[in-house]
Amino acid sequence: MSAQAQMRALLDQLMGTSRDGDETRQRVKYSDERVCKSHLLDCCPHDILAGTRMDLGECTKVHDLALRADYEIASKERDPFFELDAMDHLESFIHECDRRTDLAKKRLAETQEEISAEVSIKAERVHELNEEIGKLLAKAEQLGAEGNVDEAQTVLMEVEVVRTLKRDAEEEYRNSMPASSFQQQKLRVCEVCSAYLGLHDNDRRLADHFGGKLHLGFIQIREKLENLQKAVAQKQERRNQERLKRKEREERGGRRSKSGSRDHRRSRSRDRRRRRSRSTSRDRKRTRSRSRDRHRRHRSRSSSRSRSHRRNSRERSSKHKSSREKSSREESSREKSSREKSSREKSSREKSSREESSRQKSSREEPSKEKSSKEKSSKEKSVRAKSREKSKEKENIISEINDEGTNGKSYEAMCEEMAADES
């Protein structure tokens, strides 16, 4: 890879797909099914085991550092929960590796000579010490490469101690085996990467294996799988708790109206129980104190009983008297209310009867009033007619006087004659 390609990949990893406005790269998003979720979480076996004896080649899904950067930015706001997909991927891969390890163990058991249980234990001890030496040498080389010389020296001192233990274990194993069979190479399968290890391998061979990229890659994959399993378990537990809380809130909201009355009743019942318990505890204390002082009050028991009996009888009589007074008051109030009610009803009845009588009277007086008014109007009409007749007669007389003359009579005499006639 050229320097320019390395810089481009570094920018993609830091800034994501939209670093230079390239729309063609944004067509595939990190949430697409074609994108490898293990690559987004930096645990894809195709990337970890690249360039080793067990190189898996290119992954069938999309690997892009820019998409990983997009995922890291988006996961700060909302968790897409890709750990589950990555865990399933790694579990299937580790399961296949463990299956190959079991097959290699069966193949070795079929090809190698069978040995006793005691000898197999000694051989297993030699293998364990070889493995420990290889791990310590690989650790010392790593510390030396990082510049931690003092720590690397202490690790090499531990290696020397383990080598002495290995020599003793090999001596025991050699003494328990015949010379012909001891010279044969006893192989063992590595539990981590399923590679073959020899019983008589030197330190350089062991260091190369345990410090190699294949063995360390399998360790990294197994550690990633353990971390993913823990993270998935924690997130699932958190989600389950959130669901339970949500359900509880919904149930509380739905039963709030009912629970209010129930809580009130429960609180009242609790208060009653507390009062009863307090009263019972007080009674117990009283009974205890009475039992202690019983021998002292033995002489005055009869007098105290008589006093208490009198007091109780007085209280009962006073209670009975108060109850009778209360009942008499209630009866008097009831009678008073009934009397008031009856008086109200009586007054209302009288009022209604008066109204009815006034109505009847008015209905009777109306025709007599009409009759009197008619008679009055007829009298007025007759008086008006008589006055009209008189006026007409006067006019006729005046006209006759004017036409014929007075015949030797004066006007005053004529008037007197008319007055006499009228009278």
C-alpha cells in the first residue's frame, strides 16, 4: 500500500465517509446488511488472521474504515446493538476451531502409542512447562521491543526458573519411559490455535509459536468473544429492566384511580392495626405491672372493686341518661319539624282555598257588572233621546214663530206656556 493510500485510509477512519463530499461512498451505510458488523467492532477473524498460516482470505461482506468511523460517531447518540451479530459470528468461528482441535486430538490418539496414566501425567507436565516458557519468552521479546529492558530482564529470570523445573520434569519422564520410545516425538495440540507442539521442542520454537501472529490472533479473538458476551448480557439485562419499568408505569397509570382508594383503605387498616398493636402492648405492660403488684394490693382488692363497680355503674347510668336525653331531643326535634311541616301545608291549603274563592267571586260578579253597565248605557241613551226631542221641539217652535208671527203673544209668554206644558 502506497503512502497516499495509507493517508486516505487514515482520513476515512478518522472522519468517515463524508469527509470530502463523495456521494457515491455514502450509498452504503454502516447499518446495511452488506456491511460486516464484526469489522465495525474491530474483531473480524478475516482481518486478525490475515497473513498467517490460517489466512481466511477476504470477507464476503463490506470492510471499510470510513464506515467504522460512521458507526463510532452514531453509537454515541444511539446504540444500534451490533454486538449481538458480531458475537454470533465469532461464536461460529471459535466453534469450528474447537471442532478442528478435537479432530486433531483424536488423530494423535490413533497414531501415537498408548502410554500409562502416570506417564501421560508426566508428559502433560512437560508440555505445560514448555508452554509457560514460550509465553514468557514472547513476553520478554515484546517488552524489549517496547524499550522496557528492566522488565524484560526480570521475565528472562523467570524463564530460567521454569527451565530448571522443565529439566526435572523431563528427567522424571525419561526415567519412566524406555529409551526406544523416549526418542519418539510426542506431539500435543495447542488448545488456543489447534497447532501441533512437540514434547522436545526447544525454547526458540516455543517462543516463535506463542509469540507468533497466529497464536496471538486466536487469543485476541477469544478475548473479543468474551468481552462481547459480557456486553450483550449487560445490555440485554438493561433492556429487560427498562421493559419491566415501562410495564410497571403503564400498570400504575391504568390502576391509579383504583389504587388510590385501595391505598387509602390499606393505610386506614394499617393505622387500625398499629393502634390495636399499641393497645395490646399497653395492655400487656399493664397486666405485667398488675401481676407484680398483685400481692401488695390484695388487701384493698374488695374496696377497689366496689369503687370501680360504683364508678362503672355511675358511668353507665350517666351514659344511659345522656342517651335518653339525646333520644328525647331527637324526638322533640322530629315533632317540631313535623309540626312546622303540617303548619306550612295548612297555610298553603288556606292560601289556595282563598285564591279559589276569589276566582269564583270574580266570576259571579262579572255578569252583574255587565248587566248594570248595560242598564246604565240604556238610561243614558233614553236621556239623550229626550234631550234631542226637546231641542227639536224648541227649534220647531222658534221656526213657527219666525214664519207665522207671535199672534199678539210675547216670546216670554210662549216660553212660560212651554214650561207649563213640560211640568
